[in-house]
Amino acid sequence: MPTLDLISSGLTSVRQGQNRINAAASDIANAGLPADPAVNAAQPAQPATGQAAASTAVETNRPVNLVDSLVELQQGRQEAEVGASVIDTADEVLGTLLDVTA
């Protein structure tokens, strides 16, 4: 059914926008981190258990261009908004088709 394909396409667009937003936000947040490797190597402890928190290695040696990251953030926001509007339109079309056939 074509409307289900539209909903799936809209959901994919929202997910891609969210991934772009997460990556850009991570770049922006990491821009203020110190370049000292000893500080980056320290693992934070979980407050409840005191055990080392699971973390993924983040490459902080590369320079972060805040302008590019902010542009990526806005593009991700727009991509998610477009995906949501595609889902809304597909929902309206599906509702109209159900009303017509009922």
C-alpha cells in the first residue's frame, strides 16, 4: 500500500534527521573538551554503583568547526520536520481513503 511506504519513508527521514542532530550536538559538546589525553582517558564512575561507566571512545584530536556543526544541526532539524510532515500527510491520505471506502 503506497501510504504505508510514505509513512515508512517519513519515519526513515525522521530517524536520519535525529542521527544528524545527535552527531552535530556531540561535535558541539566536544568542542569545549580539553585536549589533555590524561583527562580524556579518565573514566567516570556511575553514581549508584561506583563502577566505571561504559563509554565509547570519542576522537577529540580532530578540530571541530562550530559553524559546520550548527549547520548540520539545523539540517537535521529540517530533515526531521520534513519527515514528520510526510507522516502527517500520509496519515491524512490514509484517513481519507478509509472514509471514502467506508
